[in-house]
Amino acid sequence: MPAEEFSLVKYLYMPIHPEGWRFIPIFAAVTLVLFLLWSPLGWLGVLLTLWCAFFFRNPERVTPTRSGLVISPADGVVQMIVAVPAPPELQMGDAPLTRLSIFMNVFNVHVNRIPLSGRVLKRVYTPGAFFNASLDKASTFNERMAVRLGLPGGRELAFVQIAGLVARRIRCDLADGQEVAAGQRFGLIRFGSRVDVYLPPGVQPMVAVGQTAIAGETVLADLDSGEAQREGEFR
């Protein structure tokens, strides 16, 4: 029985990202004012406060640790898999790389994680527009934070946090030259957005368009595999 009770508490416990504590008290204060004005509005405020806490949840994840595995940096749906050059600001050349785009809606966990262990070679913030993050042009025109990651053996990988239609702030806690580990938390985007991953040349995705990815857990690709790109269908 004690073990079951402990498991239940652990299941119900919801860690909050530090960024959330800037907003949850504001939502709670507004809720109190709404109760004083008119109680039905107060209950609406309660729902919004709970949603705010839900949005900034920061759960633990079990990350596969074998070298060469590219782990999803975001919760959400694999929206696109295309071959395009990496963002020009990262100076990785014009050769097409396989880009996986993971779209996060406002109900997904928005804490982002490192896709592969390595060293941050370059990080570049680019201001821009706020088109719907599910559109292909969001990669080019939207506000974004791009990161170039050096991998053991000399290969490189890039990942990009992209602001969406309602997102208005990208947080990235990385620094140039920093050593990072796969699955490590590195930032988030408020409130609905997208993360792109650019695989090294010759690496094929192990996920299909429409598949749901879990940040820090889902394997997007394997640098050491010669497997062809996976296909999928809705069933």
C-alpha cells in the first residue's frame, strides 16, 4: 500500500518550469479580482490559471543514452520531413539536409530538450514574423533561435526554436562552446510553436509525418544506422 500511495503522488505531482512562476501568480491575482467582480468570471479565471500551470509543466523523461541516437527536442506532431539547407545564419552551407519539423500546440509540454550530445558551436537569434508555426514558411520568416551543434567524430546537427502564431517569446539557456547531453533541458517557447531538427548528411529519419513525438524520449534518427527512411500511414 505505501508503495502504491507513493506512486500515485508521483503520478499526480507536476513540476513547473521556472518560467511559469512569472505567470501563474499573475493569472491567480486576476482570478481573485474576477471573483470580487462576479463569481462566474472568477471560475473562468480558475480554469485559465490551471491551464497556465499545465502549460508550464516540466515532467521528467527517460532519455535513451546510446550514442548516435537523435532524440526529439519537443513534444508534438512530426509536421514535415523535407530536404532543405540549414538556416543561413548558422553558416552550414547550401547543401540540403533532412529537416524534421515538430509542431507543438498550446496543450503540449513546451520545455525543449537537446537532441544529441555534443558542443554548441553557434547560436543565433533572428527576429521575424509570427505566422502559424505549422506552415513551411515559418522556418524562413518567423522569429527563431537557431543552434549549430558539433558532434563527436566531426559531424554537425542543427536545431531551431521557432515562434508561432501566438508565441511571443523564445527562451534558450545555451551558450556558445557549452557541452550538452541528449535529453538535457535547454529552453522553451511561449505559447504554441515549433522546433526543427536538421540531420547530418546521409542520416535518415526513423519517424514518419503525423507521428507524435515525446521530447527527451522519442528517437528521431540514428547516426549509426543504414536503415532507409521510415514510412507511416494513419490507421
